[in-house]
Amino acid sequence: MFDAPDFLFDGRHTMADQTLQDRPPARRVLIVEDDPGARRSLLLLLTGRGFDAAAFPTAAQAIASAAARPPACLVADYRLVDGDGIALLAALRADGWTGPAILISAYSSPALSEQASAAGFAFIFDKPLREHALVDAVGRLVGGET
């Protein structure tokens, strides 16, 4: 019979349980985009580059997800069905989340860029997105390679 070392099982958790529960959040990305096609594209792009991404169509769903599993980075569309990306970031900040954020928008303007920067967005990207620019930005913000 195999005797498992103490570090594999401490009486409360197996090593597998520990790995799932304590996995570092360093590459978790929360995507919030109401357009189904764009949301899927962003999800495929970031997961394909090794990020642990989750995508939601509404701010409410994103806030609930972030509370359960805090992301390392937020990628949010400006216009959402239940608000906007700037209000979403404010809500996450009010809940204590301090990570970096990227805003994407098809409705860019100097005023929106100023508002987003003041709200704390590290990057503002216009749609259509340049995929490499988004991947590079997310990689720099979470401190991982792309």
C-alpha cells in the first residue's frame, strides 16, 4: 500500500483540492461584452493565449462573478445592456476590487477617453479591436507573458 506524504493530504484537503482552491488569480481575466459574437471572440482570443478568462453579457453577472472569483484584470465594453463599463468598474471598486481594467468601445471620443482614464481604466481601445494590442495590454497588466 502506498503511504501518501503529509503534504499530499493534511486530513482536510487533498493536494488536488488545494490546487483548485488556491490557484493563483494572476491570469484571470473578466470579459464583459453584450454582443454575443464579440464576447465569444474575446473569450477565444484570451483563452487561446493562456489566460483564464470568463465572459459575461451584463455588468450584474460580472459583478457576481468577480465577488466569487476575483479577476486579475477586467476587459469591459463601454455600452452594456444594464449600464456601462465605467459604472461597472466603479461598482467593482466599491466592492474592494483593485485590479487593472481595459475599456473597449465602438463609440470612442476624447470625452469618453478622459472619463475612462479618470475612472481608472489603464487602456481604452476602439472597436474594431487590434487583437495583438489587447493581448499585449492584458499581458502587461497582469504581469504575464502573452
